[in-house]
Amino acid sequence: MRYCKECGKAIDDDLINVCPSCGAEIKSNLELKDLKKLTQSAHKRERMGYDMSQNAYCFLVIGGILLTIGIIFFYLSFKNTGSATLNNSGKTLSYTCFEFYVFLVGVLAGAASIIYGAIRAVMAYRIRKQYLTLIDEIRAGKFNQ
């Protein structure tokens, strides 16, 4: 895989000689100053991946809170019917009360937030792994464009 020395973007296609992201020329043999630029760009991209992972964790936490609130409101949506027996507590689920609608919104928004956060966390992990590997290869002198 080749990388742009200016922006650090990974380029899969070996036939491309210009970075599709920033328009810089892609060289095969990088000089020391080009390797420095690439290392700086890789650090920047890795930092972006770290920020993305922190953002993902926020979505996971917010989703968990919304799910918890939704579950609490689910139990609050049970209303007394007035006829308690030995086997029945006298409470039935009311589908028309405000608490039930809060339960629905909380569970749906919480689940969506958790799914979105999980997808972003996986993407951030892949980005960070890719650029940390690149940085390690450059430091070890094993990087070959």
C-alpha cells in the first residue's frame, strides 16, 4: 500500500500517481524529508482515529443512558387496574400513556446510538492500527513505498 507524503492518505491503486485527496504527486522512492512529512501526516491521521474513537465511546455511553431511561419508563407505563388478585398484581401495560412513548423513543434512540458508536469504534480502531503500523515501519526503516 502506498501513502501520500502530504496528507498521509492510504492509496490502494498502484497506478495512481496523484493523491485523490490533496492532489500531491505520489513518488516511489521517498527522500528523508519526504519520510518526515509522511510520518507527520501519519501521526495526524492516527490522532484523527483517536478522536474518532473517543467520539464513538461518547455515543456508546449516551446510548446506554438512553436505553436505561427507556427501560425505567417501560416499568412506569404499567398502570393500576384496581383489581389485584393472588396471581395478578393489578397492573397492565398502558399503550396510550406518555411513559410508554418515552420508553419507545428511549429504546430506539439508545439502540441507534449504540449501533452507530460501535461502528465508529471499529472504524477508528482500523484507522489507528493502520497508521501506527506505518509509523512503526518508518521508524524501523522497513517502509517501502
